[in-house]
Amino acid sequence: MTDMPSQTAAPRWLGLWPAAMLTLFFLAPFGIMLAVSVAHRDVSGFYEWGFEWDSYARFLSVFFAKVMAVSLSVSLAAAAICVLLGFPFTVFLSAMGHTAQTRILVVLLSVLALSEVIIGFSLSTLLSQTAGIGNLFHWLGLIPEPRAYTPSLFALIAGLCYIGFPFAVLVLYPPVSRLDPELIEAARVMGASGPRAFFGVIIPNLRGAIVGAFILVFVFTLGSYLLPQLLGRSEHWTLSVHITDQAIYQSNLPFAAAMSVFLMLVALALVGLASLAGRERGAA
Amino acid sequence: MTRTLKTTYVLIILALLLAPLVVVAAVSLNGPQTLRFPPVEPSSRWYGELFRQSEWLVPLRNSLVIAACAAALSVVIALPLALYVWQRRGVAAKALTGMGLAPFALPPVISALGFMIFWMTLGGYGQIYATIISHGVFLVTLPLVTISLGLKGIDPLLIEAARVMGGGRWVVFRTVILPLLIPYMVSGYAFAFVLSLNEYIIAYMVAGFTVETLPIKIFNALRYGYTPILAVVSVIFAGLSALIFGLIGRFGNLPRLLGAERITRD
């Protein structure tokens, strides 16, 4: 490794402290969770250590299949909308000046950081009967009576798009802003129109990044916990809600842990796919 | 597409993102205990109310203490991690980076359940320190990313020069590396602070019944009906996030922090 300096700036022992902290407080909780997922459920509320597949066997129920189908389809819809709207947004954003970019990024970050509970509250106010768009439509004469649009599947997907959109833009932002502007310039000089350059040059060049962003937004919205409760009906509850419900209100930690392990495997597989998709871009 | 059309598109989306917040800000000005838009008998009464009611002041204090300590902890873990991984390529470096990035790549409910079972087993369940440590570990990713970005920008020749002039590791770190890293540490701290302030599920599952944070308090209050005070808290939170990110944008290079390489300050 000739590009390395003669001596590294950080001594080797420096790695011990973060390694110890992350092993104790990140790996250990996962290990315990894995162990609990195969433990025996104790009806008194907790669990007895043991080894059985009972909690995993409950996955084979119609109920669980429904929960999975709802979680996946709701998140897929939200991720598709976010990337569809977010990609052109990011392309236009990255062509702006430094100050304009900074201001828009501040807005996006502020929205992204907002607690789900605040987003759920804001959206349910916006979609409510007394303060929301129902009023506006009534005032415009579109509907005879002001009405509420929440709780509903529409409200839930709108909420997931609201949290997913800034995330999609921030995931797309680095690859989009690194795309060589000369590439587009060349396409324009050769006579390609604006839309033609967009679909013929920008999109093919960033295909991997777009697929990667889609998967990451999908995983991100899959983790939403409060929005399904605030904006959806109980049949729209996602896996995240059921995990918490089992752990806290049904006191079934083994089943909650098993669902969590399952969700983690799904998420890890998807994140792996996303990074593969991102790498393909580099090879192209 | 022309420039005007592009700008319009961007502005329409920004307007959609801001619409719920504008409605909430307006609703927070209602005089009576109702959520009407446009507000009736506008007054700022609920803003004063928030700081008089201890049922809101305690969660507010909890949230601030947790966010301040957790963000500090995440920087304290991320800084040595970033320094260790920088200039190293072994298995250990890869594993450490992976562990530092993993909490953020997974749906948070997974980490939340992991932390909950962990603290139940160890006996910190329901304690404020459990929330602080859980948040600190969960948010390590943010300062790790910003500090690594800062290290990437340091010219190796600068360090080589300092070393040739006789500086030992500690001296080089203190006089060359650290001053260059401070802006990145500050923004990493700020990112972690804001996210901890707004985090719900981990705080709820680790100590939700004893240590109420503001998001937990809001969610609990929602069950008993919507009052303007919820709108007030939302406005303050949104304003605080905007202020912190605005400061980073004002004094740092936000586009570069978020991964743009081509951009220079104008």
C-alpha cells in the first residue's frame, strides 16, 4: 500500500473503545433478541430460555400473511411515488446555485428530522374536517360538505410519502450531483432536446442509483411505526406496529423478537441488493 | 424543460412539504381549545401555556437532556471509530464501519426491540441512562459519516509535514487533525441531537412508561383529543430543527456534507 503514509495517524488501540461500545450495546442486544426469539413464552408475561421454533411457526398463519402483504404493498407504493417525484426534483436541485441548494436542503432535513408523531398530527390536521383540505374543497364548491380524509389508506400513503420524500432526495443527491455535467452538455450539443437528454442520458447513467434509492426508501418506510396508527385504520397496521404491540401490550416477547428477526433479514437482503445496484453504476 | 418549469416543480413540492406545517402553525394560534383553520380568536395563549404546565415541561426537559447527552456519546464513539478506520483497510476496520452504519440501515423498531430486551435483561429498563445510551449508539452513524467526510478532506501531505517537523501522534492530532475536524464533529453532533429529540420508538420501548420524552408525550396526548398545545410543540420542534440545520448551512457546507463533490461555495 504505497499511498499510505509511513505511520497511521491513529494508534491501533483507539479502535478498542468504539469496538467495545458497539459490541456491548449493539451486537449484544441483537444476540439476546435472537435468543429470545427461540425462547419459550411464559404466560406470566416474560419468557423462559429454551430452544423452540414455536414463535417462527406462527408466521405460517393467514393473519401474518395479511400483515406482511399490507406492510410490503403500502411501503412499495410510497417508495415508488417518492422516487418518481424525487428523482427529477434532485436533478433540478443539483443544478441550482450553492445558496439555493443549501436553503432547500435545510427544508428537506428539517422535514426528515421531524418526529413521526408530529408529521402524523400535522397531516391528520391537514386532512381533518375542521381545518383541512376538505374545507378548502368545500369552499371551492367541489364537494357539498367539508369532510375528513383520515384515517384512510390514502392518508397513510400520503404520510409515508411525506417522510420518504426527503429521504429519497437525500439518497439520490450524492450520485446525481456527481454526474458529469459535461455528459449532458455533450448530449445537448449533439442536438438532444431537454427531455431527450433527461431520459436518454441522465436516467440510464443513474439507473443503479435509482434502484438503490427505491430499495432504501422502501426499507425506510417499512420501519414506520406511528403513521399507520395515526393515519390508517387497524387493518393497515404494519409489521412495525405489530412488533411493538406484541412486545408491550400482548407481553409476547418471543413472538415480537421472531418478527423482528424476520424483518431484519428482509431489510438486510434489500439493503444488500441496494448496494449491489449502486455498484453496478460504477462499473457502467 | 425550461428553467421556469423546473423551478416551479421544485417550488410546488416544497409547498406540499410545508403545507401541513403551515396549517399546524395557524392552528396553534387558536384562542379557544379547538383546532380550526383559519384560527378563531387568534392569540398566542397556548405558547405561554406550554411553559406553565409541568406535564409538558418535564418531557421537554427529558428530551433535551437525552438529546444533549446521547449526541455527545455518539460523537465520543464515532470520533475514535472514524480515526481508526481512516487509513486502515483490514477486516477489523470493515467490521467496525459496518457496525457503525448498521443501526441506521435497519428499520428502527428492530433496534428498539433489541434495546428493550437488552435493558430488561441487564436491569436498566425504564431508566433515563438506558434511553441515553440506546440513542447514543443508535445515532453513531451520523457523526461517523460527517467525521469520515472531514478526514477524507485532509491532505495527507499536511500530516506528513507535521510529522517530519518532529510532531508525535498526539501533537499531530491536536494541532493538525482536530482543528480541521471540529466543524464536522459539530455538525455530526447537531444531526444526532435533532434526531434524538424527534425519536419515538426507541425512547418508548426502552423507558416510555417512566421517562416521557416530548414525542411520547405528544402521542399520549393525541389519544385524549387534539389541543392547540400539540400544534405549539410541533411548531417549536420544526422551528428548532430548521434553526439547527440552517446554522449548519450558514457556517458549514451543507451540500458537501450531504455528499455533493462538485460544488464550491459561491
